[in-house]
Amino acid sequence: MLSYRHAFHAGNHADVLKHLLLVQLVRYLEQKDKPFWIIDTHAGAGLYALDVGYATKLAEYETGIGKLWPRKDLPAALKDYVKLVRELNPDGKLRHYPGSPWLALHTMREQDQLRLFELHTSDARLLQKNFSDAGKRVTISTSDGLAGLKALLPPAPRRGLVLIDPSYEVRDDYRLALHALRDQVPRFPTGTYALWYPQLTRVESKQLPDKLKRLVGKNWLHVALSVRAPAADGIGMYGSGMFVINPPWTLFATLQEIMPYLVKHLGQDEGAQFVLEQEAD
């Protein structure tokens, strides 16, 4: 939706979960020398200020990355992710937060490629500015990322990660995300696909994981973090989830360690919990 600006929510608990997984997925792809592509269908601005502008309105980062920032007991995978955020804040003060494109670029190697889509014209301009010195490894398109997948899949090196994270401000986003996976996974069946979704009281949100399971059938991983119980009035996001197709075989064990830690340190009330499940090939 063209009114959505991720800057309001940068660094919140949903970003923590999404970006933790993104880093782990890229690290796994790097274990082989052959290059790969990362395709981000909803790239946003790619980089966010936390001390000025939109992020200060809600200050959601304070209950997300802000909770992890001072900790010295981070499990290895969380430490890896937080270390990347620290590289963006070399003075030790949490003033900037990296979006998925920045994390992808600073995790992948010289031989890998990053393909970014952003339909919002203002964020697309910021994305172009923030990645102006990235060189030929990064391609930015001001267009519909889900529609753009058809032209990119399968990627030239036949290795890749597709990150799909719409705003879900309109109900049609759920249907469009499902249809994109239904249509594109057969074109690139060995690729890794990571779909983020919000936990909301609306029926589309609650039904999405089961619809994804039926769509894929096997070789998937589903993880969700609820930081609080749903509000009595049904308003607001109380958590988020990631559904990964063709996940690394190591990811489930990594998340078994990480998720209880996130519930403990990001949980806001007794409703905080996590879901972790998989169907191996």
C-alpha cells in the first residue's frame, strides 16, 4: 500500500525476527563458493534513522533492537545480527537501523547479487540514495516486487533467496503473497523463500500459516514470535512470523535456542510465546 512507511516501525520486534532469519539464511548460502542472488520484493528505504523523523513517533525500536542492544549474553545467531547493527552505529549509540537491503548487502559476498523492489516512490528515492555507492551488485526497481519475480526466477546462478514482506495494510496482500509463491516456486523449486507476516486478530493473518503449509506440502519451517497477548479490542500487531520454504537444515536447531531468549527479553506480558515447527523433505 502506497501510504505505508516502514520507518515508523524500524527496529521493532518484527524486524528483529525477520532480520535475524535473513542473516542466518544468507550465512547458510555462503557456505558454498557458487554465487547467489537475494531478491527483496518490498525493500523499503533500506536504512532508517531512529533519533529523528518517523521512527521517533512510535519509538517501536525501544521494545525491539533496543532491548537487545545493551545485552552481553546474546546467543551466537543473535550476536551475529546485532553485530551488523553495531557496524552501522560505530559510536556505540543506537541511532540508525538497517533494513533488509542493508543487512543483505553487508552479509553477502562480492560475487553475489542483490535485486531490490520498492513501489513507494518516496522510499524508492531514499533506497536509491542509500545504495548509490553499492555498484553493479545491486539493482533497484521502482515497481511491484511480486510481479517482478517472474522475470528474475530462476536466477542465473540457480541459487538464491527471495524475501517477501508486504505491509499487509490491505487484505489483498495475503492473497497476492500466496499467489506469488504458488506461481513462482515451481519456476525455481530449489530456491529459498522467506515470507514475513504480522500476527493480527484479522482472519487472514491467522489462516496464512496453514494456507502456506498446504501450498508447499513439505520442506518448510514456520516460526512466530508473539510479544504479548492480543488486545481485547483486537487492534494492533501482537507478534509476527516467518514462513521459510527450503530452509537450511541447521535453522530449526538455531531457533530452538534463540526463540526462548526472545520471548524472555522482548515479551511484554504473560501472553508472550513462540511457535516453531517444520516439515522436513
